[in-house]
Amino acid sequence: MSEDNNADKFIKESSILEEYNINWTQKLGAGISGPVRVCVKKSTQERLALKILIDRPKARNEVRLHMMCASHPNIVQILEVYANSVQFPHESSPRARLLIVMEMMEGGELFHRISQHRHFTEKMASQVTKQIAQALEHCHSLNIAHRDLKPENLLFKDNSLDAPVKLCDFGFAKIDQGDLMTPQFTPYYVAPQVLEAQRRHQKEKSGIIPTSPTPYTYNKSCDLWSLGVIIYVMLCGYPPFYSKHHSRTIPKDMRKKIMTGSFDFPEDEWSQISEMAKDIVRKLLKVKPEERLTIEGVLAHPWLNCTEALDNVLPSAQMMMDKAVVAGIQQAHAEQLANMRIQDLNVSLKPLSSVNNPILRKRKLLGPKPNDGFLNDPENGAEDSNVAVEKLRDVIAQCILPQAGENEDEKLNEVMYEAWRFNRDCKLLRDGLQGMSWDGESTGVNSTCRLMLSLFYLHFM
């Protein structure tokens, strides 16, 4: 309880603009919760990263757990957090948001870093692994499971050769009290126990099996499995578990490989890689958590403490220079993350001609709402094309992360109407909406259809 209070005390309610200038146009990256932007501290002119989240309990929990871990040199630091009302140009009114000021990570993501090193060696991979393991050890010592360990969440401080790598994004992190049940994962890095939790969760939900009074749980060892996959990818450039067929959900053949721990070390890429490296991968990718290396076992492993040169150049750098390979992996991550975040909401979508929804009628009559002194994105004069894209994003966000406490039916249709209004010249979009029989008022969509709807809108971005 005291941790919650400490986190809340750390959050400032004064305007962030008193101490920072925000560059709304420069984006460092984009995630499901929105882009990370650049801000500059007025007193020092230091460039920092700014992450903006809708202010809700889940976001405050992310801030709390990240702050608990952020004192470690291999975890991205949170410097300040503001709770401000922010209105973006495409929004009808300000929304309560958390503005998280973090240290700037100029060196980029792990995959990008590896692709820049034509001579990325096994020794370098070992050194990176040690830093990741040290970050995990710190989290686990606080009884926190990260639950989304992947290369995109591992960033380098700068572009120097000895730049530290740091863990970021605690959006899925959770205190491990032996009750980790929610199946949060990214497909290439998911542990067997997380898949089993998902399988049981889905069967209980659909009534195939009765709800258990003692639900299936998993623990922090899921992070160790993910670490094993990351090491494998760093060494050879492709994941140990993959499917012949691309899919939004994990295909049966890939699921079976994960559940049975079926992988190998193909001779072409692995012949020059040390037995020590293969050994740590084998010990991390054990299906049974009790047989898997602990984080202490990882840090004590000979591969991380070897005095040998290990100067063999790895094939991973060449593989990762192919942007299509990296994009394919990241696309699978994004789609599965979206799939896992969908909630079971009974939203109805109908058909597009007469608009009887009172919110939409009012919006049409009033037109754009003036800015009432709230913190505004200064891109209010942005080109219509940029706003049009933002409107499409709003639909995707509403499908995937509906705001708690809202009338979901009305809100979804409001953002769909706005997306149509700013993109009405797009015949494909118009035909698609008509094909869904949307009338600007409602539609009949279950959770699966919400995902398909979000992917439909993603097609136009």
C-alpha cells in the first residue's frame, strides 16, 4: 500500500509545460499506447523521452512497477511523471493522461544495434545477455515479473561501443505472488506455461472445462524462457520456434514446438558458435519451469563469465540487415499483443445512412470544439492528411483498448464516424464500411470482430 502511495506522491499535477518544452512532431517510436515523443528540460536543455498514457489504474500500475525497478543501471530511468489533461487536435475534449519523462535512449533497439555491427561477435552477445540478466535479476529480487521481454524492449543508451543496454516498457509487468494467470505475451518469446494459462483460460471461458477454484498460474520463470529465445535470436538471427504459416494467433505447429521445447541448432549458422552458448540456451528453454535456469543460474553460467575471446562473428547481423526479416517478427509481435489486449465487450455495429446517435448529431452541429486552456498539442494546424490518419488510429485504439467507464457502443461509433468524415474520399474505406452494414449508429461486433475491425482500419494507414 505504501508503494502505491509513494508512486502517487511522485506524480505531479502541475503543468508539464512549466518545466519542459515538448516536441510534438518528433516521435521516437510508437506502441499500442501511443508514440514516445521528445521533450527538453528548460533549466538544462537536456533532451529526454516522453511517454503519454491515458490515466487509468493500469497505467498507474505500470508507472509504479517501473519506478520500483528504475534505480538499476540496466533499466530505463523515470525522471518525472505528470498527471495533466491533454487534448490532441483530433479529440473532442481533453483527457486525463500521465506524461512520463524518461531518460533518452539514443542507441536504438537491440535488433537495430546488432544490424549496425557487421562484426557482431559471440563475446558481444554474451556481454549484452549479462546486462539483460542483471536487469531481470533486479526485477525478480523485487518479486516483479516483466512478462514482455523482447528485443524491442531492450534499448541502448547511445551509439558508443560500450553503451549499456536497458530494459523498458513495464506495461505487462506484475507483482508475482504465485497468481500470474493473465496470458500476456509476444509469440516468439512466450513460455509454455503462459500458453497453458491461455489454453485453460479460453476453455474455462467457453465452458469446455469448469472454472477451477485454484486457477493455473505461472511465475517469473516465464521471463527466463523469453531470455533464452532472445539469446538464440542474437546468436543466429532467427527464432527457435516459428511457423511455416503466418497467422495473427500462434499456429498449432508453432504452439506444439513451444509446448514440447522442440528446437535445434542448424549447422549452417551454429557450427562456429560455442557449446557454452548452446548450453545456456538449452537450459533456459526447458519446458518445465523447475528445470529451467534461475536468474542466479544465468548470471553464474560459464558463457557469461568466460575469459575466452569468443571473437567469432555471428550470422545474426547479416540476417537482421534484411528489414523484411525484422519487420516480419515485429509484425507478429504487434498482432499478438493486440489480440491479447482485446476485451470481451458486447459492442453492436449496424449499418451507414441515417445517424441517430445523439453524440454524433451534437458533434456534427457543434463542429470542432475550441481549446479551453488545456494542454494542447501545438500541431492544431496540422494538415488534414495527418488528422485523417489519427482518426483511423482512434478506431484501432478504441477496438483494442476501450476506455473503462465509457458507453463502448457510442464511443466506438463516434470514432468510426470521425474516421469516415476525415477519410470520406477513400472509396475502399467507404465500401468496406458499407460492407459491414454500418449506419453511423451501431454494429454487432464480438471481441474477435473488434480485432478484425482494427486490422481493417490499420490497412488504410
